[in-house]
Amino acid sequence: MDSVRTMIAGGSLDRRELRFKALAGLAGGALGWIPVEIASHNHTLTEQVSTAEQWASTIAMIILSGLVGGFILTAEGQQLEFNRDAQLRFARGFGICVVLAYFGNIYSNEVFSWILGAGGWTLNAQGSMFYLVLGRVISWTMMGATIGAGVGIATLKVPNILKGAAGGVVGGFIGGLTFDLINGVTGGGLMSRLIGLSAIGLFIGLFIGLVQELTKAAWVTVAQGRLRGRQYRVEGNVATIGRAEENPVGLFGDPAVQARHAVIERRGADYVIRNLAVQTGTFVNGNRVETVDLHDGDRIGIGGYEMIFHLRGSSTPARQQASLAVDPVNPAHVASRLAGLNANVDGPCLIDTSGQKFPLSAAHAIGIGRALDNEIVVSHSSVSRHHASIQASNGSFQVKDLNSQNGTFIGGQRVTSAPLINGDSVRFGDAPFTFRA
């Protein structure tokens, strides 16, 4: 609880995120109540039900779980608009949670029945309420964990599976604990199930969001721009920034922001931002950059937006990157910065037209292209996603074209595979470099 209070006081807890996830879970639980109510036909625990009715009840609970999971995952975008990206997230969350809920519902029902049987539960018997509540709490905790894990899997980020499951455990526990309490207050029946199932969805959404917030390592807060006050978690090894809907950090409504404008990469415990926008550029603390280490409190400028980068805890210095901060006002500062960068890169490298050096490795091939999984990312429209590679061979370096559309050139001549000589002019599409041994 102290950590929660600290995060709230410090402004690092994204309350908007928690509200969206809690309300999404509430909406999923409320909509899921409809098939549950239809399937239950106001049956009590003492009534015998047919096989068809058992299947109807199972399917209804599976749909409930899918709706809760789908809506919570949709809330990741923190938008009320049900756009294409939100629809895909909902479909992914619903589908995964439905599959997991099938097995979760089977086992949770078996546990529920076993607890009632072990406690000798009968209607109105003394002490029976304890076993009823116990069975409900444990079975719903299991279902909450299943839904939460499904939400985590649907985010396509492995760490979120445990985070989602943990949030679902707490949400399911509280929901299950309050279900019979609500039932007693409302006198049972339709309204108690509506409130109870809605509350379960709300708690699962709230605590999944809370666990994700408490365990986040890095995030950015929009300090200036249309989305001022919005927070984005930086999860996984790569988080792209831009106005396209699929970006984890979406900056909308600004024509100066490109579809994929920049990317934040995690390297161990440290983070690096890489510019992908050739024309408008990316700025850190007022300086234009290509690649630069990020530290807690750094201010990132993209178009009309300014964001503050936050990093929890201390961090060891990041691996030295070849980066260039361009000061358009003071050319002497640029020359000094270039000299410092060049001094930090020894050995074979490629040098672009700005003077930035990209070191080459004798141990493994270096991929070159527009895709983010390349060692050298070249954000140019003439460069293919995986354009070429450079690899050491017999004491020298060899460039190999990877069937790119616009070709690889040495000294103006197109090549498929050729050795590199110190001073060679190398061009990937229309992006020129110089090779230095």
C-alpha cells in the first residue's frame, strides 16, 4: 500500500489507465451477465440440471470471461473510439480468454463442488454459508487468474502474463468474496447476479491495471500537445512512437508526427531512443538526435508533442551508442559533438552523411534496413526492410544484398555480394555511407 501511495503522490500511477480498465471490466461483466442469466433460469444450487443446461451454463460463463478479457484489452488504448486497432485487440482478448476460460471453468466448478461436498453444504444448514463463500472465492479466484493470464497473453508480451494473472487473482478474490454479500443485501435473484458479475469484472480490470502500473519499469508522460497528461508504458524490447494506431506510444492529431516517427529500445536495464523521421526529426532535451541514451527526466520532442521519459530505480550506464545531437544554431558545437562521437567508435564502421558512425562486428553479420530488428536501421523510403548485410570473411568485410528492391552499390556499381575496401562509398538504395576499416 505504501508503494501505491508513493506512486499516486508522485504522479507516476496512471489513474486514467486504471479507470479505463476498471470500467472496461465492469462493461464486460455487465454484458456477460446476459447469457449467464439466460442460461441460469433462476436455478438454485439444490436443483438438478440436465446435461444441456450444464453446457449452456458453461458456455455462458466462457462468454462472460471472453467479454471481460476482450474489453480490458481494448482499454489498453485508453480511447472511447472503437477503431480498427481496438477491434483487433478486443477480438484477440476475447478469443484467448474464451479458450482459457473453457478449461478454467471446468476446474473451478470441480473445486467449487468439492468444497461444498467436503463441508457438507446443504441449503440453510448451520455453517453452510462459510463453505459456500469459500468455494465461491476460490473458484472465482481461479477464473480471475485465467482471465488475467488471457489478457496478458493477448498483449503479446510475456511479462504481462504473470502481471495479468496476479491482477486477475486479486480481482477474482474480491469479486467472489463480495458476490454473496451483494446477494444477501439485494435479496438474491436477477439484480444480485447483475451487480455481482459486474463487480467481478470491475475488480479484475482494476487490479490487472494496478499490477501493471506497480511493476512498470519505464514510461513516458505527454507534457505538451493534444494528448497532454497521457501516460504510455514502455514495455518489451521495442516501443515505436508515431501517429499510426498500432504504435504502443500513439501521438495523434499532429501532421508533423510521422506514422512511425521514433523507437525506444530496451537494452538490458537501459533505454535508447532512435529517430526514424528523416525530415522532421526527433529531439531530446532540445537537441536533434539520431540515437541517444535516455535517462529519467529526459524531455522528448516529436512534432508539437513533448514527452517526459521516466525510469524507475537506478540504471547502469548504457552501452556507448553512436549518436548525434545536432544544434542548428551553433555549428561549432556540432563539429565538437561529431569529434567526440567519432572518438568513441574504433575499428571498422559505416559512416553516414552526418558523420555518425555505425560499428561493424567481426563476430556476426550486421543487418541493414528499415525494419527495427536490423543492427543498422536506415529510415529511408528507398531502403528495403531487410536490405543488406555486412559480415567479416577471411580478414575483410563483405557486403551482401538481400534481394532489395532498389539495390546495393559500391562506388556507383550495383552489387549482389562484394568485398569492402577502406574508403569505399556504399549506397543502400539512395542512402549513402562510407566504409572505414
